[in-house]
Amino acid sequence: MRTLFTHGTIVPMDGTATALAMLVEDGRILAVADDLRPGDGTHVIDLHGHTVVPAFADCHTHLTFTGCQVVDGSLAGCRSVAELSDVLLQAVRAQPAGGIVRRWNLDDARFADRRPVQADLDAVSRAVPIVLSRVGNGASLLNSAAMSAIGLDRTVPTVEMRDGERTGWTWGEANHEALEFAVLSLTDAEIAAVARAAADLAVQEGVTTLHAIEGSFAGQAAGDRGRSNQWLERLLPVLGDLPITVVPLDSQLDSPADLARIAANGHKVAGGDLFLDGVLGAAYISGMARAALDDPYADGQGGSGHLLLDDATVTSFLMEAARHGVSLGAHAVGERAIAQFLDAWERVVDAEPEARRLRPRIDHGILPREADIDRAGSLGVLFSLQPVFERRSGGPSGQYAGRIGPARSRRTHRFRSLLRAGVTLVGGSDSPMNRIAPLEGIGAAVDHSVESERLTPLEALAMFTTGAAKAGGLEQERGTLSPGKLADFVVLTGDPLDPRQLEACRVRETWRLGRKLWVSAAPRAPLI
């Protein structure tokens, strides 16, 4: 069936002018123009002056963790140890025999009384394993049953000790093992529910494509174990039943040899969180790896962070990715980590010139050196950014300023500088750390605290449309509203290209393959 969308503003994002109408048939766009007229049998939809843009993509999400917060439950509202204990007691009582209790988004920094510890969880249950992931998933709190089940009831460097006793808090490798234990405990039915929950959150925000970073980080770069990515393999069968497209980024990278396995499974993009350094913002707690900076931190904790991998290992990962035709993404936040990635990619393209056709990407890329901005452009390295982090932590009184000083904090998230250097900017959220909400990300990129780094609304919109499509190798089918492409689009209230209206814009409808997935006037669930 042909459908003509009229009396709106169609923003193609392909370099052509906006238009008043769009014609769709069999899930594809036939035409975008001002003077389209309905033919016999054409269904006409009046847009009533609303704006239509390509459907959004979110290029840095942890789909499983995002859905788990809905299916298992979030602890974001807990503000005391007593309240947490009550929540967990109810969960333990409802747990079937042999199960575990998983909860997410624990924010101990906001507790009014004190930080919870293992003894508090053991008071709830010493028999049922309890795994509580902290906000950002960079640390977790476990009871003794979970410690034993995972094998952390021993001396492990990243298990916190106080006065010779485990506190239950883990980060680094121990936290990765805890998260692997939690995810692999999901039943098949829970995996399906988790995936659907994440997809439902996405379509309500105009997103029809998610890049999902999936796989255990335990043992990352520690050596080939010849294992499959069970985490992702159990998720893949349910992805085809979702109302969105999921681009899986296999992030289980025990060694460079995993790139052969990833390529053999048909994946052209991978990684996203090959950790070259640690964190800079809200996910950090004492003991965790920090972003690798050129100069010391300014928050009194000392040091300048450190690189988690040596140069030879990073080069080996990128070289193997290139040999197998896989575009690899890596977590690099500080100057030294970003430089390390660019150095390694430069070695790869010098040795394998054909590798330039690939699209390696730096995920986060918060604090690049000036010279590395231009170098990224010349090397064709994409920057996968989460603009909302700048809104949350940037500015002269923000968290970045507190950690690295006001002067250096003006150099975070160099949106305009990177774009000027020819770098393709890719938009994401890092969900569940931030909500899947591209309009918020677009607004944050337009409203950078440093005026010279702000993007125009059109440039920011490109991060979540054309740039995102390029990152996933999907630009032939998605990213613009051009004739022949898939009819994935969003109807917005207000004009997203007008900075004065951008903050008030909302997703009115989400369409995929010419079918309406969601409307804002309906209950907040997809219409599939």
C-alpha cells in the first residue's frame, strides 16, 4: 500500500532541501517533494505541520543491562540501607529455588545514612546469591553467597577489603565476573523479556536502531580461552522478534584471536568497550581505573590514570580486526588512551593500506589532544560520543572541572573541533548510564558549555542519523529519507532545526519499515 504523508516538514538529511510531503510504499521511501499528489488507492496521512526526520540510532548501548533494569528492577530510588534491605527481602522471598537476585542502578552516593556492605546483604540472605550492580555498571555489591558462587571468596585485587574482611564491593575484573554471572543466570524467557524491554524504551524515543555492546569483559585481553560469547549467542535468537534493528557489537575480547570468531559469525562491527583506560565521570568510585590523562588529576586523589593495555596489544587487536574486515571500537576517554588508539591504527594502515576502508571508532573520546583531533580526521577514525555526559558533568562547576580542573574541563567533548577536522561524529547514550533519548543528546551537543564547541541542530541531528548509519555500515538503507531507503522515520512536535524549539521537541510517532510502532497519545508501549 502507498501512503502519502502531507502538510509537514520533511527533513531528508541527505543534503537536499526540506519538503512538504513524503510518499512511502512497501516499507520504502518513493519520493520526497513539495508537490506530491495521492494516486488511486493511496492512503493519505496529514502531519498537521509536524516535522519528520530519519529514525534515530543509538550507537552505544548495553542492551542487556538496559532491559535488566526494567525486568529485574532498578535501585535508583533507594536512599538508605533499611530501604535497600526491604527491597531485597521481598526479592529473596519471591525467588524460586536455585535462582539469584539481580538488581541494578544502585547509587550508594545518594544514601542518607551510610554505604551498604556485604553484611547488610547477608542479613537478608546468606543462601540466595545477591548481585547489585552500581550505577554505570562499573562496580557491584555482592553477598557472601554470590561471592562463593562466582569464586570471589578468595584474595582478588579488585575485591575491596577493610580490616582484613571483604566489604562485598567489587570493581575491575571481579566486577566483570559478577556481571557475567548475573547475565548468564538469565533464563531464555528472561532474555526475551530483557531485549523487548530495551526495544520498547527505544521506540518511545524515536530509535529504531540500537548498537548493542554485548559480551563479558571478564578476562579482556588476558589471553585466548577459545570460548564462545554465550552472552551474545543467547541474545541473538530473540533479536529478530524485536520491533527495532539491533547491531550487535561482540565485546568479548579475551585476545585478538576473538576477531576471527567474530568475523566468522558474520559481524562487521565489534567492541565498543575494548578498554584502553578507565572512567572520568559519574561511574567512578575510589579504586576503579581512571581515564589516562597527560597531567595529574586535580581532585586530590593523585596520579594521572593509566593505560589498561600496552601499545603492542592494542595494535594487535586492530590489526586482527582489519585482517578480518571488522570495524573495531574501543573505550578511550583520556588523552593518552585516545592517542594510543590513533597510534595503533596508524601502524595498521601503514602495514595494510586497504584497512582505510574500515571504520574503526573511539567510544567516549572525551579529552583528545589538539593534534589528535586532526589526526583522527586524516585516519578516518570515527568518534562515538554521548553528548549527555557533557550536559551532566561539563561546565565550570561540573564534575569534570572538579576532577581535572576548570581549564582542562573546557576541552572535554570537542564536538565542533572534531567535525571541523573531518571526523564523523556518532551519537549514543551509554544506556543504562543515561537514558536512550537522542533528542536529549542532540540538545546537549547544541548546548555545549563552551560556545565554540557547540554544533548546529542539523549537525547534532546527523550524529544520531547519518553518522550512526555510517558507523553500522547501514548508510545504503538508513540514516536519510532518500528515495529507495527504508521508511524508518520519526514525527516530532516542534522544529528540531530551530535552537529555540529544540528543547521542547518531543517524539510524537515512531515508524519503521512504513509501519507505525508508537504514538505519544497511546499508552507508552509499541503498537506491534
